[in-house]
Amino acid sequence: MGGMALAGAAIPGDVYAEERLLVHGANPQNLATPTEYFDRLETPTSVFFVRSHFGPPALKRERKLEIAGLVKKPVVFGVDDLSRFTELSVTAVLQCAGNGRALHEPRVPGVQWVHGAMGQAMWTGVRLSDLLDAAGVTTGAAHVRLRAADLPPKPAVPAFDRSLPMARALDPTTLVAYRMNGKPLSLSHGAPLRLVVPGWAGNHWMKWLTRIEPHAEEIDGFFMKKGYRLPKDPVAPGSSVPPEATVPVTTFPVKSVIARPVEGGTVPARALEIVGVAFSGTGAIARVEVRIDDGPWAEAKLEGAAGPGRWQVFRHRLDASPGQRRAAVRATETGGATQPEKPAWNPSGYFWNGWHSVTFTVAS
Ligand SMILES: Nc1nc2c(c(=O)[nH]1)N[C@H]1C(S)=C(S)[C@@H](COP(=O)(O)O)O[C@H]1N2
Ligand SMILES: [Mo]
């Protein structure tokens, strides 16, 4: 990634003191997880990527969430008020739609994420559907409009207003979460309350929630009508696509990333093991295959529970002769979709899911 300056940084005042994220932007925070952490089922919160458009609002644990709009009775909840609902924990991948953007050719504008805008965590909270039930959604509501406490730097910049189709809002895995990996949400990750939408790209996972409003229509505004959309049909690389020829991004496609060997690393011949993660927003992982150079594909062992929207660790030990080698991976989901060697280009560079490869040296 020629010319891209990625520096390790310790972020003062948050939980990052010991650990290192890759800084794509400090203000607002756009911090990527180093690829070598993708060797485990749970990404530590301290190295979990951070993406925000405007930076976080003030930390206010007492901030309230209001459910209003097309409801019988508007309700207001603080975090503590949620204890009357059933608590549940869901392990799910959070991945930015722009993860892998830097790998699209020709280059597209936006944060130049390589692989680090993803992570898997255990999210704990209550079902959004339970909160909507408490307010009593009235007929005609087809979307929920979502608002948050972070504000654009100046009034001319559109706010991060989003909406979620009602069917997805009512899905039993859609949570209003207050814990991540067993600890209260940190400010960077949306404290006190954020949305968790397993299988769907990160832009749906609204942080710093303040208001949820059932409504007949999708919300207006840049981040719904212009941003986070994909061409309906494949387009020629480099072309521009009018919004009316696009659809919103929802589920992320099947993907896998190698954590080890690391790019440019050296591995003793007897300890060669290819390790990484594989996942899909639409199905469970059926199979992960790895290969060295142009050798045959070999099926890797999978660890962890299988399911849509959650990742499994893959692992494969093999022998390779000394010298410079390239390892590649591709995953297949149940239902049959396999990662393409090179994914389709799109104007915002979303959902890059090509075969990941790393070049490394096998020591003699
Ligand atoms: N309020 C608010 N929520 C937000 C965002 C934002 O800018 N503001 N960014 C979204 C995007 S694009 C992503 S990828 C995820 C990132 O979540 P994380 O920072 O916890 O990793 O948050 C989403 N929720
Ligand atoms: Mo994102």
C-alpha cells in the first residue's frame, strides 16, 4: 500500500494504553485492528477497530434513549431501565462496509482500510423488538429511524442519521447493547447504548443512540440516500453511478483473512501454520481452503461455533520448502458462495472480499 502512513498509536484517556491500533485518522478516530489479531474468536476490545464520522460525543452514562414516532406510547429508557427486559449476548462480527477499500482498483475515495476495519465481539443487551413492543409500534411503520448524540463539525455537514427496515429491527438478533466482551461499552464503541445488527455492515450499528422512531419511510439525508449504497448491477471499474441505480448495503459477503504468517515474516519450516478467520453475513462457513504458491487447495480445520454473521478461526499446518512463499485463503459459505479471487469494483469501495494472500519466508 505505497505511500500509506500507518503508525502505531497509544490513545490517551481510553483503554488503548497498552495495545496498538493502526491510525487511519485521529480526528475523528479511524483506527484499524492489526491483522495479526485475526487469529482468535474474540477480538480484544483494546485493539478493536474504531470508526466514526465526527468523533464521539461527551461520555454520558446517564444519556437517555427515547422511542417515539409511530408508537402508541413514547417511552424513555436509561441504561438501568433496560434491566426489566430479557438480557442476551450475541457473538457477532462488526465489519465496516469500507473494509478492504484500499484494495479496490482503481482507487476510490474514503478511509483507506486494508483488512483492519473488522472484529468479532460478544455483545450484550436487550432485543430492539422488546423495546419497540414496550412502546407499541402502530400500523404503517416500515422503518425505524435512528439518531445519535454525535454531531457534525458544522451545521452544513449532514448528521449521521440512519434507518433500519422494520423486519431487520424486529429480528431477534438485533440488539440495543450496553456491553462488549463482558465489559460496559467504551465511549469509542458507542457508550452508553449502541445498536448491534449481526450480519449487516457496521454503518447500521448506530453508536451513542438517543432516539428510535418507527416511521413509514426510510430516513432522508446523505448517509441513507447517497452513502452506503452499492450499484444494483455490476458497473465498469471507475464509472460513476447515480443514486437511483443503487441499493443500500446490508449483509456482508463471505470473506477470510490470514493472521499468520504475517506479511513479510519469517517462519521455521517445521512450524508453518496458516491461521485466520472466515465469516459471512448471509450464511455459516462451510469450508476454508488454503494453498501455498500455486499448489493444491487444502481444507483447513475450523474452530468456534458456525453461523451467519459470526466468524470461525481456521488453522492448517503444512510443510513448505525453504524460500519465499505465498499463502492464500478462500472461504465458501453454506449455500455455495465462494470468495472471488478479485471482487467487483464499486464507486465507494465496499465489501472487498477477494482471496487474501501473504508473502513470507520459510527458513531452512
Ligand atoms: N452515531 C454513530 N454511529 C456509528 C458511526 C458514526 O459515525 N456515528 N459509524 C458507523 C460505522 S460506519 C461503523 S463501521 C461502526 C464502527 O463501530 P466501532 O467504532 O465500534 O468499531 O459504527 C457505526 N455507528
Ligand atoms: Mo463503517
